[in-house]
Amino acid sequence: MLKKIQEQKQEKTMQAKKHIQIAMNKTRDNLSSGSTHPKTFALEKINIIIPKLQKEFYNYKIAHITDIHLGQWITQEKLDIAIDITNNEKPDLVALTGDYVSYSIDTELNELESSLKKLQPKDKTISVLGNHDHWTNSNKVRKTLKNAGIINLDNDVYTIHKNKAQLQIAGVDSITLNKDDINKVLPKINDVYPAIMLAHEPDFADVTAKTEKFALQLSGHSHGGQFVIPKLGTPIRGHNFLKYPIGLYKVGNMIQYTNRGLGTNMFWLRINCAPEITIITLNGDK
């Protein structure tokens, strides 16, 4: 009975936020003029040393996109621009770390599928879900990703092969919704080869690092706080991004990278915190 009451309360909250989103979108459309400039998006390039990385994967480029929140500040036009920027970098792999939508999926999922189909990695596009994907309709989001040719990892591992060399990409489902299950992931990891974790919520890095099976975790969720004070970072921290809200961290023997995201949620303003596309170049330690 209590669970049903909680579900009804959550549904009412979601519907209210959906109506707010629709109203905000109308205001956005009425106020916007002209087209979006590509420089709206910051292209962050970082180099990461991956222990055990084989030479076949040296200079391997991963494009990391997260928190699209299509239908709020991010329109399909803006998403297409971000995808063009990504494709111009000629990534080997695209990693998507959740929150593709916010509260409405009436038209957003068709637009999302159409845009994500334009991604052109040399190998694959791999994804995980975020909390908003579950709050809307996780099964429909999964279907959209599949239709776009994307491999979604629900507590699973996908291995990329180059001759006899391997790179393992793991992904956990949303931690906020208690959908993560690293115990399903760990038995599938071959310790001979390097592994990278995709997790929407960055503070999961503490769990990932303790396993000592991963060299890198990629996350989003925080939007970088959306407000950054130069040299001090962001004062905006919340559930599951209290410790690692923005940028690069060393967590045990693992690197954690938290992308600022493309979109925003209910609060659209960003200050010193531009929407981000990350290009990560991998190299070995030898």
C-alpha cells in the first residue's frame, strides 16, 4: 500500500514537472533567434594512461557525451550540432552516460533516435541509462537507443577486439534508482585486459575503484554544478555527485572523469560551466 502511494506521488510530481517543461520550452522557442553556434559547446580533450593497455589501442579516442536532456535547453538542432562536432573528431568509440530526456518523451524519443543515428564512431556507441531515463520510461529509452544502433549496458560488459588485444567497456544502470549491480559486472571482467566503467552518477567511483578492476570511470549527472567559481570549483553539489562533481579525479588507482553534460534540467542557466563534449585519448604506461 505504501509503495503504491509513493508511486502515485512520484507520478504526480513527474506530470507537474512535465507541464513546467512544456511551458519553459514555449518560452525558449519564443525568445530564441537565429541558429546555435558550434562554439556553444566546449570540446575538452584529455589524455589518460591506461595500465595493461595493448599497443593496438594506443591513441584510441573515446568521445564522451552525457546528460543530453533533450527537449529542455537542448533542442534537436543543438544536439545535431554537438554530434557534428563529435564526428569531426573521428572517435573510435562513443560513450553515452545517461539522462537522454528529462520529463517528456512525447516527441523527444523520435528526435533522439534520429539524431543519435548520426553518430559515426569507428567501432561502437555504448550507453548506460540515467535517473531521468527511468523516471520517464526506461524501456522506451532502451528501445530508442537500440533503434539508433547503440549498445546499452544494463550491468554488463562489452569487449572491443583488435586482433588479440582487448578493451573492456562495462556499464552499470542508474545508482539513484538502485538499478546498479556491480556484482553482475565483475565476473565478466577479464583481469588480463584493461576495463573502463560507464556510470551515470560520478560518486559511484568509490565503489568502482575499490574493485581494482577498472582504470577509468566516465560519468555525468552533475552538469558540472552549472555554476563554477574560478579556481574554487562548483559550490553546487547533490545526491551522488557530492565528491566528484566536475572534471578529473584520482580515486584509489582509478581515474574518474565527470563530464559537465550537454543539457540542463529545470534550471537552464550555466555560469563558467559550458556544455561539454569530451574527447579522451588512451595510451599505455609503457
